[in-house]
Amino acid sequence: MFGNYLIGLREGLEASLVVCILIAYLVKTDHKDRLTPVWLGIGLAVTLSLGFGAALQFGSSTLTFQAQELLGGSLSIISVGLVTWMVFWMKRTARNLKSELQGQLDAALAVGTGALVFTAFMAVGREGLETSLFIWTAVQATGDGIRPLVGAVLGLLTSMVLGWLFYRGALKINLAKFFTWTGAMLVVVAAGVLAYGFHDLQEGDFLPGLHTLAFDISTTIPSDSWYGTLLKGVFNFQPNPTALQVTVWCLYLVPVMALFLAPARSTTPAAGAKENAAKTG
């Protein structure tokens, strides 16, 4: 449940910050009359994201077992790829997110109402689709009934409250550090989702090694115990993973975490001068 709460919080806060920046910029630049197209674009993005999540849930239930395993495994791999790209992108652009969105709004204001709707739709829709896909695959990985979904909803609600507090100026935190630490935790969650995705492909007979276990400590940590449930909810931990699952988990987590936590390369004065010249030239 905690892992899904983290997903909802992290992804939802990104979307909330985008909405806050869009709305605040229009208000501060005396364009309150253009808020309706922005809210329309946001509403369309939310509707698309919810529809996408519903299609995944109800559409997959009509498939055969083998098709379900293929769909679940494939989407798990895709969602991990998207989330990995997202955490690196946000770490790199968190400091400049506000200026980038304001630049897009300025261009949309110059074009017209349709451009405003499209800008808001694209800004929020990307986050919404990523959230729907990753939450669905994470829920499938934990396989723990309704609790993972409850955790994700609570995370989204928390992000909405935090977004409103940001907008009102009642809450100030270092967003770069926040997204770095939550991104690191999401990498751990993503590693578990990726390993379970490969397990789905093994169960569907698309990959070999289903009965080749790396270890089996299910007698020590029963999956139905409170601590087994906790480990599964937070880390997607399995007491009896296959050798392929453990291999995939390690091959993803170790290099991705090392790259993500590595300090950003500092720009030399000469390189900085060339970059500034290129921007002004």
C-alpha cells in the first residue's frame, strides 16, 4: 500500500504543480478570462487518464489467462520505462519547470483558445496517463485486493492538498530535493514492478524458468503475514522469486539507482560561456 501511496503522491504532485503554475500565471498576468480553456484542457486530461485506467482494468478481465499475463508483463515493462524516464527528467528540469510552462502558456495565449486547451491537456495528460499505467501495473504486481488502489487514491488526494497549499503560498519545500528522494524510492518500487512483469511473462510461458527459484523463504516470511504483506506492499517483495526475477531486479536497480543519485556534472566556465552565447546568438 505504501508503494502505491508513493506513486500517487509523486505523480499527483507533479500534475498538481503543473496546474498551479498554469493557473497562477494566468491570474498574475491578468488573463483570468482565459482560465476556462485551461480548466477544460485539465478536465479532458483527467477524463482520459481515468478512462485509460478503466480500460486497462476491465479490458484485461475479458482476456484469456495467457493473454492477461502477456498484457500485464508487457505493460509492466513499458510503465517502468516511462517512470524511469520521468524521474530522470524531473530531476533535471525541476528547477526550470515553472519557466518552461510559462513559456508554453505565452505561446498558447498568442495563438488562441484552442492552443490553451491543448497546452493544459498535454501538460496534465502526460502525467495522468503515466500515473494510470504505473498504478495499474503496481496493483497487479502486489495482487493485494483493494488496498493498493486505496493507497494510490490517498496519495493522489495528498498531492492535491499539497498543490493547493503551494498555490496559496502556505507551503514551501525544496522541490529539487523532494523529487530526488521520492524518485529514488520510486526506482525501488519500479524494480519490483519490473521483476513481477517478467514473472507474468514466465507464467504465460513466454519466458522460461518459472520453476527455477532463486530462493524460497516463504516459511520464514509467509506472504500472508503482516510483515510479508508490508514488504510486498512497499517493495513488491516475494519470498520465493524466480532466478530471472532476481536477476532483472538487480540489473535494473543497481545501475539506475547509481545513475540517478550521481551528482550532476558541473558546467565549466568555458562551457557555460559557450552555452550562453548559443542561447543569445
